[in-house]
Amino acid sequence: EEEEREEEEKREGGERQPRQSVLKLSSATKHIFSIGWPTCLQNVSAAIASLFAVSLISHHENTTCVAAYGLGTSLCSVTGHCVLWGIGGALDTLSSQSYGMKKRRRVGELLWRAVAILVCTCWLPALIIWSFVEEILSAMKFPKDVAKLVEVYAMTYAPGLLAQCFSCACLKTLLACKKSNTVAKISIVSSPMTMVLTYVCIAKMRLGFVGAPLALTLVDVFKACCYCLSTFALDEDVKKCFVHHHHRNESRNRSNRSSTVAQLGKAAFSKWTTFFKIALPNLVLSIFEWWAWDLMNLLTGQLPNAKDALAAQTIQTNSMIVVYNIAGCVQRGASSCVGNALGAKKAKEAKMYATASLISAFLGTLLISALYYMFGFECMNFLYSNDRDPSTRTILDDYVKPLTNLVSLFMLLDGVQLGLTGVVTGAGFQSKTMPALFVSYWMLALPVGVFLAFKRKMSLMGLWIGMSLGVFLHTIWVLFVVFGGEIFKNSKWTIDWVEAVLRAELAVARDDEKDASTTVDEEEEEEEEGDGETEEEEEKEVGDVEEALLRRSSSL
């Protein structure tokens, strides 16, 4: 109804002014969770499936396979998922803001662009690296039997990473278009499938270690098919993002069908520079955090009793991921809500979403981390004990149990920064947090962790202490970026919500101006349908926004 009222105002010649926000904290929280909960369900199901896979491998195989599974997931995370979701995170900003401005055609173009970029810059390089994993890990003096199994894991999962290129683009597009119910339906179907296939491949088909990556690949391919069908065929509202023309002349239809491939190619392989202006800072953020985390797993392999340490790290990290996905729900919902609000020129609403994200992430993670503190080790002891392998008892008692208290605190800090990272992403201010991430993880966490683990002989506990210090500093900085503008006026490191609105509008207006000079026919047809703007209006919009930014800069 609100969108219809805005359209009526535009048809009646109403001024293009931001509407006054009346959003309440409770409503903002509800909006965040209504969008974020389907991805939370996906993350929880994936984490539980990983936990289940580790449990099955520990019962049906040996410690070597458990260690290889942990190292294999870290390898795929560092060289695959980190790059894929880092670059794909640009859609959290661009698609959300474009949809908030009702630029549906741009949302569709961004999806094809993201798929092309992800396949070229993520999947192909990862495939090449994974082909030589055994040699790389052997040169780094990892156990040879572990290195061989890690390469088997990576190559088995390669088709799954390709499927995720499509899933990532479609998922973020659906959520940017506020289609969380569609994502929820796919999550509800795919979540039990993950558990069932993991059990069937490892235990019933007796594929053992190979069954774990094979099950993940099958699930990822299935989800990619579901996301593509929902985006391009089933959801009538989202389909409008990919419909450029409605021609009346049938002879023109024939020529336009022949140019469909050219149009898709143009959408996929043009304007990469604009995309990477957002994608690169997002990718750097992912690299700083994800690579630091997974480098910790590589360092674990250099500790004395490397197999036991790697197995303990695998158990601890997979167990931890399961219980703090509330923060992931807040992150996903916040990025969409903040992006939509800024695209609709509602700075006050975006600010309210930021406040709701902080409160939700803190309270949700506090509850879960408290439960983990009280019952975490008992659950892990139940899941991973194996009477046939005495080494599991040593791993649980000597490595996992001493870490439980520290990991509970780590989860609380990491949950807060994760929720607020969604706010930063939705606002498009990822570059503001890059220096802090580099300092937090690469100049503090890893050096301190290495010193304590190897020099002070604190083993795995030393590495975790270092990472906890890094997460603490990271959390403090993200809090400053999001809320520091209230205290430190005109700081270049904090989010200015009015400026964020103008920046989002300017980015879209400039793209429209470029399109106007080469797509005159398309603009005329969209004008007939009432969905487009004339070239003169777009040029005026660009000029108005640039003038507003200049006024804003001069006032600062």
C-alpha cells in the first residue's frame, strides 16, 4: 500500500522527498527477522549437517578422516566460499538499494552480472587450486594421508561450488526483493535433505569420508535449481526484474528473440567496474576475517600431535557454528532492510534498523552462548565419543573441554559484530571497516595466537586466545562505525545516514544515465508501460543528487 501511495504521488507531480519515518524498534526487529530467518534456517541446517557428518565420520572412520574433513572444509572455505560470498555480498548493497528505488530492471541485470563474475573469479581459480591440493599440503609438511584425503574432498565438492554461484546470486536477489517466504520454502525442503543425504552417503552407501562432500554437492545442486526456478519462473513479481520488453509487433518479436543472448551477455559482462566498487571492499573484508580464521586451522596442523589438534578444532568449530546462527539471521535481515530503506530515501528508518540489529544480535547471542557455556561440552561428549577409538577421549578431555568457556565468550563478541556487519553492508560502507579487520586479525590475533601456541606451549588454547582478542577489537570498531556518528560528528569513519541515502541514489542514477544513451528503444517502451523515466528526467536526477552531495560535503 505504501508503494502504491508513492506511485500516486509521483503521477500527481508530488515532490521526490524522503518520507518521515515512523518505524518503531519492535517493528524494525520484526522486519529484520522476517527476512533473515530463512537464511538462519539454512545456516543452522548446514552447520548441523556438518556436525552430523563429523559425528558419522568419527564413528565409522578414524581420526585421520576427522582431521581431513576439518582441513577440507577450511580449504574450501578459504579458496571458495570466502571469495564467492565476499564478491556476491555486493548484491546485499546494490540489489537492496535498487529495489528500494523501484529499479527492477537493474536488479535483474545485477543478478546476471554477479553469476558471470562469480564463475570467472571464484569457481575457475578454485578448481585450479584444488587440483594441486595434495602437493601443496605435502609441501607444507601436513601428514600425507591427510593431504590426499583433503584433495579428494575438494574435487568431489567442485560441482557444488559452481552451483553455489547461481544460488548466491538468486538468494540475494530474492531477499532484496523481500521474498523471504520463497527462501524459507526452499530451506524447509533442503534442510532435511542435507541430513538424509549425509547419512545415506556415509553410512548406508558406505562411502565413508567421500560421502560427506558428495552429499553437500548434491544438496547444493538441488538448491541452485530451486532458486533459479523461483527467480526466473515461479515468482511473478521477481520475474518482472528480467522482462525488458513487451512488443506489439510480431515481426519485431522475431528479431528480439535473436538478440536475447546478446542482451544477457551485455547484462552479465558490462559495468563490472561499478560492481567491483562494492564487491572488492566486501571481498577484502571476507579475506581478512575468513582467511585469518582458516589460517588458524592451518596453524593447528603444525602443533604437536597435529591429528589430535586438528580433530579437536574440527569438533569445536562445527559445534560452535550451530549455536550462534541467530547473529547470521540478524546480519542477513539487516543488510536487506537497511539497503531497502536507503534506496527508498528513509535515513531514519535505516538508523532504526541499525539499533534493532545491535539489540537483537546481542540478546540472541547472549542467550545461546550462555547455553553453550552450561551444556556445550556435554553435548559434544555425547556426539563424538567413540569406544572403538581411544584417541577421541583424549581429544575431548585434553583439547575440547578446556576451550568451552573461552569459546562461549568468543561467540558473544562475534555474534554482535556479525549482526552489525549486516548494517554496514546494507549501507555500502564496507571500506570503513577494512583497516580495523586487518589490524584485529593479522596484526593482533594471529601474532598473539602463534606466540602463545608455539612459544608459550599453550597449543590450541593459545590460538583461540589470540582470535578472541581480534574479535573483541573488531566488535568495538564496528560499533564505532555504525553508532559513532552520534558522538563524533562529521567523522569520515562513521556512517552518515543522510549521505548514505544520497550515495545510493547517485550510484543508481549514474547507471541509468549510461543506459539512456544506448537503450533509447527500451526506454520508450518502458515509458509506455509507466515503469520508466525519460532520459531528461534521469539526467536531472543525476544532477540533483550530485548537487545534494556537494551541498552535503560543503556543510561537513
